[in-house]
Amino acid sequence: MNKEYLIKIDEPRIQETCDAYFKWKDLNTYVKSLVSRGINMPDAISEPMGCYCLNLLWNKSSGGDAMSQDGRKIEFKATSNYEYDLSSFGPKCNFDDLVFLRFDLDLNMLFVYDTGVNSEEIKNIPVSKTATFGDYQKQGKRPHIRIIESIIEKRKLEPTVTFDIRRGRIVKKV
């Protein structure tokens, strides 16, 4: 990971990111009024929020979404549908820790789950009745999993951090 692309998310940056969230939310609401599916949450909004909540350095280059203070490579996955997710991974993704960002658009809250799962451990998660995440990767396919179901609910994880987007501040940290 090239350190010149690592960005600390400070107070001014998180406020800009929260402002961008509300602009995206307005556009998403408009799009959903025209068609059934909204637009995905941009990484440029979700990732800085995750970094701010967990004191990570945001990677604006390739090779991982963020880096911890001790040099671990962080992979973010996010959903703007609080009840459901389907996350896609590259066939060669490599990370030390998976962090799931679960947005509640009605409450304007972000629930951050530091899953503790790395790219080796995730290979054992089933993606179908006959294949695992790792099996798909070996075939050069992009595995898709439901993180809420297969990791958060299965392991009974609670949010590591709860972030109030309207106020731009952390309201609960475990």
C-alpha cells in the first residue's frame, strides 16, 4: 500500500463526507421514485465514515480500502439496505480484516461491524450448497456473500461503533 495515498479522516473531512451522504440520499430517493432499485452507496462516502469511526487511514489508491495504525489491510463492505446485503469480492482479494458498514437511511445512522474475519478465514464461508468462497476464487469467479447473515448474525456480532450521520459524531463505541 502506497503511504502517500493514505488519508487521515479528520473533523472537516468527516463533515464534508456527511454532507455528501445527504446529497447522495436525496439523489437515491429521487431515483427510487422512478425505478425500483436505488443507487449504490459510493465508496467515497462509506469508506471515509468507516475510517473515521475506527481511526483508520483511508487508502485512495489500490491495494485495500484502508490501513490500521499497526499496518493491517482493511476491506470495507457496505449496504444502504439495513435488512439485506449481498457483497461481491474479487477473485484475488487479500485483507487482514473485514469491516462491514450497515447504513440505516431512516435514522441516518451507521453501524460499523469490525468482523475480525480475514481473507483466509472467509474462504470457508459457503456461497452455494456445493461451493465455498474459496472454491469460487480458485475458479477465478467473484464470490458473493450475505455478510449480515453469514457473519454478523451467525457470530452474534454487535456493532463496534455507532455513528450519527446527521450530527457527524460517534454515539457509541465498544
